[in-house]
Amino acid sequence: MRSPVLSFAAATVALAACSDSPVQPTPARAVTPTAAVAAAPNRFVVELNGPVRADFAARVAALGGTVDFVADGAGFAGVSGLSAQAAAALGRQAGVGAVYDDVPVQLGAPTPGSELNAADVSVNSIANPAGSFRFAFQWNMRAISAPAAWALGNLGSPNVTAAILDTGIDYDSFDMNGMVDLSRSTSLVPNDNALIAALLPGRNQLDDLNGHGTNVATQVSSNATIFAGVNSRTRLIGVKVLGANGGGTLGGILAGIIWAADHGADVANMSLGVSGGIDKAGSKGFVGITNKVFNYANRAGMVVVVSAGNDALNLDGNGRSLAVFCEAPHVICVSATGPTASANAFSGPWANVDAPASYSNTGRKSITVSAPGGTGAGWVSSVCAHHLAAVSGNTIVFPCNAPPGFFFTIGIAGTSQAAPHVTGVVAQLIAKYGARNPARIKQLLLNGLDDLGPPGPDDAYGAGRVNLLKALSQ
């Protein structure tokens, strides 16, 4: 966690830079995790030999477990509830190549504030995102020349779909209402599903109990009532792979990629990862599955954008460690930029908005491009998810559940926020130049950058910081 959690008097919620807890996987069968290797308790990734067999779920159940998902296209499944001995027994069965301990992934927790903003929600700014109620807060959109691109009619297309792999989306909030295709969205987090059913009956399981996913989604595409996104017409699908506490597993995330590709996403945003990477030598099987998943997505024609991570590491020098997911095949890996100073982190004015963010991972060979991710001097803002959950005593409360006509602002800094700016630009490129050609879209993105560091690719900016207007002016 690189950016400080700040408190503000002006109706805000501040969230620290979105970093993941350092974890590394252990190939399973019957390996006990050490103190340095965290495994998700009783959760496993099963590598399949060929198509999943019809009796697979029954065989897992006979061993005391449950099948959480099957990603048949990439040849793996996720199961839970098995003992180490049962996992080893499953690994010896026909149709199973190996069983690996799943790996937990954990985001930082939000810190809610306690004041409200009144909103003029009568404004419809889909055709003019710069007219959104709080656009003055959005140094990030101005940094990538979004207003100039919007003025020329570049608003994205409802025929293009961006998948948000994250903590869910507050799908009927001011800026998300009508943007999310719930028929193609899903939750792969059983604990969250049960929590929503108990606390919020009738709500779709995609609902965001953490707030991170809603902030990320808003940067990609928004109907621009309160805050603008890079797009105002691009459709979103939510793929919940992290729960209310920001927790999930690597296996679940990989399954989410398969879901997005199989449900027609043109681009997927992954503002998540495994901090510190995973050990290539000790996890060859898991690394192999990861590569298969990203190759599957590429063959399906889906562009994948990933955040570089917030460990302030140079990923080029990681040796045996695999940078998850910047070293996965075909991805666009994004580092973060942000202001060095401001009068107010939300409302500005801000100084040097294109400075490399101190927390961001770097690496000339690893980083593809950079984008606004924010700092403690300048947050990336959005409306806070209504059902962001917090514990008060023995009760779960929703501190951002504002009365009608009011909203909370949330500010976040991290490469998690940089990635969706790139996803938004990619969605606009797809709208203009066509879908199902990831290599061409990536090259068009690279052709339309601002080269801010030393000439050519460099550690902090990669090939350069994204520029929506330049990318669409080719």
C-alpha cells in the first residue's frame, strides 16, 4: 500500500492505493504451505486432461468437496471443501492432470467518510461527458485529452462491451444506471452471493459490497451524471471475482477471464493481481494454466488490460518471479501517473499530473503504457457504491447508502485506477476500427501515446501515457 489514507472534511470517502497482499502459490497434491507461501484454505485449482467428464462434480462431492466453476475451454476447474488428502486423491483420478492449492488475492480495505454531497441529477450528459456534475474533479480525464475527443463525437459504442473483473458494480447508481448488461454479468464469489441474498434480497449478485469495482468501472464507461468515464456509450459486463473484503482467489480470477471471453467481451479490465508475483520454478503447473487462459482470451478476440501493481518494484528484475498478470501472454500492462501536489486532492488545483506515481511498479520491458492512477495529492474519483459494507459492532452497515438526490464521493489511487483509463481508450479504438483483432488494437494504442519520459520506452511510462484524442486520430 503506497498512497496514504487521507480524511477530508468535504463529503468524501478515501481509499488507499489498491495493493494486494504478498502471496505465492504452492503446487498441491499434498504440499503444506509454509509461512512464506499462502494458500487459500480448502480451495484448489484442478488441471483437466481433456474435456471435463460428466461425473466430475459427483466425484468431487464424493470426496467431500464442491465444484465452484469449470473453465472447460482452458482445461481447468475450481473446487472447494477438500482436505489435503482428498485433493491428492482427486489428482490421481482419470481425467485429472494435477491439483494445485489456489492462491488468495486481497485488495486494501476502504475507509468511509461521513458526509454527503447534494447532486443535480437532472443533467443528462451522455452526449457531453464534460458536463457531468463533478467533472471539475477529473484531472485524470483532462490528462488523456478526453474532452477534446468527446467534442468530436467519440463517445464509444453500445456495440462494444468491456468486462470489469473486480468486486462487482453498483449497477443502478447515478453513473452506472443503464450501463451494465446484467444478463451477461456474473458473480464467482459464493460468500458474497450468500451475503447479498441475506442482507439485500432482490439485489443482483453483481452488487458491489467493496467499492473498488464501481470506481474502476466508472473510469471505463459512465453515463456521466456525476463523474465522466472515458466512454459514455460503451456497455459493461461485471464479472465479480473479489468479495466484500476485497478477497478472492487466483483460480477464480482466471475463471472470470474465461467467462468474459465466452460472453462476448471485446476488452477486459483486470485491476488486480498477486503482489510480488509467483515463483515460476515452484509453480510451473499454475503458470501453465495462466498462460492457457490468456491465450484462450486472445483467440476469442478479447483484449486484456491489467494493472502493473503497487509494490514500487521494477518488474524487469524479478528473476524467478512471474509478474501476475503483466507477464501473461498478449496483455497490456499499465503503470500509474498522478499529481505531485495539490491544494485539495479532490478539487485541485493539481501540480504535475503526469508524474510517475511513486507506488507504481515499473519496467521498460514489462510496462506497456501508463495512465492516470492518482496519488495522495490527487485521487481518481467516483460515486461511492451504495452498498459498500462496513462492520459496526455486530452489524453490517452501508455508510455510502445516501438518501435520494445525494451521493458520497470516493477517491482512490493505484494502478487499479490507471488500467481502466486504458481499457476505456481500447473500447473506443474497437468502436472505430473493429473488434476481434487484439494485436491491431494494441498497435493502434501504441501509435497514439504521449511519450513523456526519455525518448522511446522507459521504466516508468512504458511506451508512453495514453491519449484518447491521439489514439483516435490515426
